[in-house]
Amino acid sequence: MNTLQATAPFALLLRPPRLVALAAAITELFLPQEAKGGIDQRTGLYNFEGLMGAADEMLARARAEGRPLSVVVIEFSDLREVHEIYGHKVSRKVIAKVVGKLRAVAGMRGLAGRTGTEQFTLVLPMRRDKALQAIQRVLGKPARIEFDAGDSEIVLVPDLVLDSTDAATESMQVVWQEMCQEMATTRKVELRRQHYLQRERERHSRPMALPSRL
């Protein structure tokens, strides 16, 4: 369903105008109805609306056929800092690498979309354990993306939530919202933990008071 969507947008950048027009027409022809016009222009992935429409189609088929479906929400909060430090050119290349990795995880049968400024969502036609294996195979363990910026190496370490749907699931957007909430809660817990550890380090590193002279 998403074969052309997963490969066309970046490849078009280097093709002659006639081939660009032809490829665009073919992409338009084969994209699901809900995804036409539902493409994120910066990455070539589904945008939020396009992904939710295509994912609901996949969800309905999986539910009818009794097949598993997994959802991955990935947030690269470091992308904003990469843009501020290295500029637009490097930032664009880093995002292209992120997109390539996510497409590799999704494969030919999965869906990949940009669901936020720094957030991406994958819908994978497989069990949760198989989805985890696919993520680790492409992104490593722990998940990360490395980019050689010439005089330095950029390493992106994303926040990631993985879950699977069940027979009662009727809307992919509901699943996505619950996973985003879970990610936000986990992030708050981690921030509190880091704050506590920092205060403990500061408390133990304070110099001892000198004894007053008699």
C-alpha cells in the first residue's frame, strides 16, 4: 500500500523534470485516498492526517483478519539543537538520515509518518516483539542515529514508546494519543530523577565549613 510513498520523495530531487512529473503521477495513483495530499513536504513521509487515515485502513484489515499490529512513537528532541548549532544544510542531511532509518524499520508493508516537529510514528504489521527486533536491528540497542558532520559526530538518542493494538482498538489516533501521554509521563519521571541526582551531587560536593578559631 505504501511502497511508492516510502521511496519516491527524496529520489525525485535528482531526476529530470519529465521523470519527476511521471513519478509524481504514479505516486498519486497508488497512494491511499486518505493519504493523497497527506504528505509531509519536508520529509516525504505521511503527515499526521495522512498517517492516521492509512493506519486506520491497516487497523481495520488487521482486526478483520486477526493479524497483529504494533505502533512506535519516536521523538528526536535533539533535532532542534542540531539545527541551531550546525545550520540548515547539516540539519537537512540529518533529517534525511533519520527518515531513511525509519523507512528501513517500517519496511515495505509498514507505515511511517511525521506526527510532530520532532516526532515520528511507525505502524508495523507485526507483533510487539518482532517490532522491537526490527527497531534494534536498524537503530541499535539502545536506539540511536549517528551522523558524521565532518569535524564532529552527531548522535541522536530518541525517546521511544512501543505498543501493540488489540481487537477492541478502533482508532489509531486514540492509540497514538495514549502513547504520547505515556511518553510525556516517562519524560517527567526522568526529569525528576535527574533533578534529584543533581541536587544530591551538589549537596555532597559542598565544601565543609572550617572550624572557627577559639
